[in-house]
Amino acid sequence: MLGYEDKRNFYRMMVNSPCEVRLQDQPSMTNISAVCRDISATGMSLELDVPSLDLGTLVDITIESSSEQLATLEAKAKVVRCESGEDNTCLIGVEISEMK
């Protein structure tokens, strides 16, 4: 939908939902706690409990459903933006490559 205020092709939906992030190239690393701030058809914004992630990092994201009527969301994505936050957290933007 071009012409939208921030020039995005898809609307973002604010969700502020807890989720888990796992680095694809480090499967032995435990899940990283995160909060999915918003989601669109092609990406997500996530706040992670780590100081930073490298651009291009491939991640698996799981957002558990709080409803029996909705399935758990599982996605594979690539980090395309990372901003360091306060208290050793970071806000990342990811581009979704696959959803299950």
C-alpha cells in the first residue's frame, strides 16, 4: 500500500507479545527472551535481552499463541536493523523469509 505515511508496502500490527529467538548458526545457544513489538507481512520488530546482534544474522522466532483458536507463530528471518538500547537490550528489525 504505497502512499502510506511511512512508505511501507504492508501495515504493521502492534503486538507487544513475548517471544523466543534462536540464532540459526548457533543452535547450541539457548533461546533469547524477546518481545515482538510489531509485525507485518514481511518483517518484525523485536526487543531482545542481549546488547546487540550482527546484521545478516539468521534467526528462528517463536511466538506462542495465548488462544486455542490461533496457532503458534514460527518464522525464519534475517536481522536487517539493530539499535542498542538501555540495560543491555537491543531493538532489531528482521525480514521474514519463511513462516510456519
